Amino acid sequence: MQKVHLLIIDPQKDFCAPDGALYVKGAENDMARLADMIDKYRQNISGITVTFDIHKSFHIASPIFWIDSKTGTHPEFFTIIKKQDVLSGRYYAAVPAYQKLAEYYVWELENNGRYELCIWPPHCIIGSAGANIYKPLFDAIERYNVEMYNAAEYIFKSANSFTEQYSVLRADVSMGEKDNMYASSRIAHTVATNDVILVAGEALSHCVANSMLDIAKYISKDLRKFVLLEDAVSSVSGFEYLSEIFLDRASDLGMRVINTSDVGVFFNE
């Protein structure tokens, strides 16, 4: 029997509950299927790692950081702010002391080939209920922890207000903080000590995609040990094209794709 680990990216209430601050359509069903899979196969799962997206209310990707010069108000949710928009003065920092930082940030996003800055609804705020694991999945993980005398690994992303971090391993633009060395060391250990790593979570278009590509780039060189559970991931509405780009790249890197109902193949079922 192969040694199989489960990696769950950002399965938090704000993404997974229909009333969540940044609900990903279909995520509640993804998490229900994933919870059922954990309950069915918990005797066979070697370990579980959960990553968390965490933020403060004042954040470079939140509306209150910016002012739209055309309206004099904060930008709407899902506004895309490009480098030229900031350099031309269309959007500027609400706090004048942060203007140069704002210009540097969008410049570096473009130079690094990262996503253009998107203004998101404030979500997964530290200390809020929305930052917690979606309850049905949390319950399944706790049943695993108790019955298997094991402890799920919890990895938190950077809470720096001046950069985004879709990937669990590193920020989109470094603001002087170290990359997440704890995440790197734990995930590297997981890759080294397991035959298969099942991947689920939200959202496929953003945090799942960036985490997996960075894992391939900095830790495992390819994704041959990783298996995406395609019925336990969904995309942010309007960004499905990013998921398609990721899936093409992941396939080239050797990542396999199956449904939660098919994982028994790894347990000689």
C-alpha cells in the first residue's frame, strides 16, 4: 500500500460558505465530498496538512488601501489595478506615506509575472469566523486527529498588509520578510516521506495553482507525486481561465487528476 498524504489549501469559511466574504461557487460541495473522503479513508491517510489564508483589514488588495481619482472613493470589489493605473495617478494610496510603496508594488508584480492586483472583498481576517476551517471539513479533520492519534499540520501564510501571498511558500512581492521557511521545510518533508500527496482546497484559480507551481519550482522539481482531487477544488468566478492555464502546466509537470471517489486506487481497493 502506498503512503498517502492529504494537502488542503485554504479551506476556510470565507471561501467555502455561501455567506462567506469571498465565496467560491461550489466550494461547500467540494468540502462535503472531501470530508466524506477523509471519513472513509482515514485509516489509510498518513497525515493531513492544511494551509490558511490570513489577512488584516487594511491590506494592499483591499478597497480601503486605494482611492479612485475619478470618483474620489475606494475602488469596487474585483477592480483590477494595473501598473499604469498607479503610475498615471488613476489609483493612488489612501495614505500618502504609502504612495511610493504602492508604485513599487504594482511595478514588481508586473516584473515578476504575477497576477495583476485585484481588489478583493476583505476576507479571512485574523480572529474572524471567516478565517476558520469550514465547519463540515473541520469536523472530519478532527475525527481523523482523534481516531488516528494524529495531528493535522497547520500552515499560515504571511499577514503582511503590504503584499499578497497566493502561494503558501512565498509572497507575490517580497517586502523584506523571509519566505515561509516553515512551510517549505514541512512540505519538503511531506514530499520526501510520502508516495502520493492528494491536493484539494480553494481556489483552484489562485491559491491552489500558485502553491502547487511554487512547490514544483522550489521543492520537488515536478508534480509527479501530487494528485489533484478535481471535485474538491473550484475557481473564483470569472477567473476560470487561470485554472485552465494552471492545469495545462501541472499536467506537463506530471500531476494527475482524479475524483475523491477514486482515491481507493491508492489503497489497493
